[in-house]
Amino acid sequence: MKKRSSSPADTARRLRTATKKVVRRHGIDSASISEIVRVAGLTTGSVYGRFESREDLLLHVWDEDAGAAILGRLESRLRDWRDAVIPGAAPADLSESEEFGLQMMAVSGRIQYIGETVRNDVSKFLQKHSAVQADDQIKAGEALVLALELARMFYQGVRKDAEDWSLAARVFDDVARRLETVLEPRSLETSQSRLPSTGETYDLVRSCRHVVSQTGLENATLCRIARGAGVTTGSIFAQFETREDFIRDSIAQLFAGAATQVDRRIVESQGKAVLSVALGGLLAISEDSHRREWNAFRTECFLSARSTPFVRTALRSVLNSGRHRYEELLLPTTGFKPDYLGGVTVVGQALPVGLHILNTVSPTVARLTQTRSVELLLEAIGVI
């Protein structure tokens, strides 16, 4: 008996379901058409008979349900914040549609075709929920709340610190309500991802940061990285056995380089000024041109960690060491409560990622003034 063919609507539904499953399992950059049709139980022709490219299929999934799903999650968080609802300790895990939507937002800055649609939908979302000012900039409080929610979703894909996030959300929600509507742009002086200049190794790691920020970690080939450093791939394999070893080492060096900048300023500060410097460096609220590449690299690491075990392990390692480092630097000299340190640390490690994504999908986001934000945060936790 001849097998009955699927209807066009059923085929489209199966493709959407399979695409979301593959993206959750392998990441959006590694979600190939061949794997999608295999999971869907269809043929390649079922895709190209309807869509001109992989990007068209991804946008179809976004348009049909994933975009509404992730924006609905953000809407719920925004509504709770406005209604002063205390955030729960353990938010529900992302659905496949929400996960897909989150990854689409993350890559929209480097995939122009996708970015145009995502930015347009986010702009409509912000307008609908009165989250923008007369000049079309996102209001400061709304910007911080949305960035924090994006940060939490990304961070918890790497490690789950539900209690720390719950405490941090309560503190930051209060700070966000007290931020002025109009805030002036302000560049941040701290936390460039700088490394000690050691010749070829320095050039390779710096090139890795640049290539990953432009193409994503999955597409960052050793050949491209080597060319960016002005060497051959042989220079990489003279020091590392595999690409995985090189990427793991680069992640460790780049995060350590950024942390060193904050550490130095903390050590050079005195009294309660230590907290202002530490929190300012951790939160990294402003994103000027010098920080953009570093934050893009950091975002790509968090994105890749969702589906790549060795990246997830490397990222967990640097996040754990960062937390221990700030416990050693801050607790003995400031009397800063360990409970608050845990909450501020997890936010500080992830907030720049949330702000970077928000800036990517909505370039008119208001710049949050560093000094005022930190001052309000210190007031909220009873330090000043």
C-alpha cells in the first residue's frame, strides 16, 4: 500500500518541531538542514520546496511561534516587575520554542538576514508594552530588567544558581524602579579583556576573540584565527593538540585577562570605594566600542555552552574561580554579606551578556549610567 504523503501544513509543522529540537540539542549554528529533515522524517526537498535557505526556515520557526514564545517570557518578567511581584527562586526551564527564540536573539547581531526580522519584532514588542521613551530609547528600568532576564536565561544554561538569582533579582528590581527615565551615555573604564603581550600566543588569543565575536564559536575555524594573527595553523598545533584545547585555553586566558583589570582597581581602592569599584567592574553596565567585541565573545561562549560540553566545562571553571576570587577580595575588607556577594556575582558574570543581546536586538537601548546604578545598588543592600 502506498504511503500517504503529508499535507503542506503537516510538513511545515514537522519541520518546525524538528528544527527546534535540533537547535536545542546542537545549537543554532550547528543545526543543519540534513539533521533537521532526518529528525523530521522528511527529505531535503521538503525544505527547499518551501524555503530558499536555512535562514528562511529559521525565520519561519521564529515567525510561527518561537518569537512570540521568547517575547512572551520577557513580557511576563516585565509585568511582574511593574506589579512588584517577588521573583520566584526557581523559574521554569525554557521550552523548545523559548530556547529557539533566545538563540535567534543571540545571533541576530552577526546574521544580518535574521537580525532584521528579530530587531523589528523586538521594537514592536517594546512599543506595545510602553517600554520606550519619546526618542525611542528603552527606558532605563525596563532595559535593566529585560537584560537581567536575558542574562539569567543564558547563565542558567551553564550552571544553575537559583537562590543567588532570586536574591539578586529582588535587589535589582528595586534598583531598576529607582533609575531615572533618561540617563546619559557613559563609557566604562574597566574590564577590557587585555592580556599580557607575549608575541604569537597573544596575537592568536586576540584573533580568537575577534573571529568568535564575528562568526560565532562553532564557525571560528583555526585557519581563520591563524590568518587573523598573521601566522599559520601550524603555529597553533605546535602548542595545542586539538582545536578544542586551543579554544579552551583561549577562553581561560580571555576571562582571566578581563578579571585582572577589575582586580587591580579593587586592590588600588580603599574603604567602601572598594565596593563601588568592584560592583562597577563586575556589572559592566555600559557597552562602548572598546567593550563590544569582548561582550560579543562572552555571549558566543554562553551560547555555545548550551550545546557543547567542553565549552560549558571551561565556562563553569572560569565562573567558579571568579566567584572564589571576589570572596577573597571583598569579604575580608568590606564586611560585604556573603549572601549578597553570591547574587551580585552571578549577575555580574552574566549581565553584560544580557545587555549585549539587548543592545543587539534594540540598538536604541538607553545606556545605563554606571555610577548611579552602582550607588543605588549599594543603597539597596544597606551598604550606604
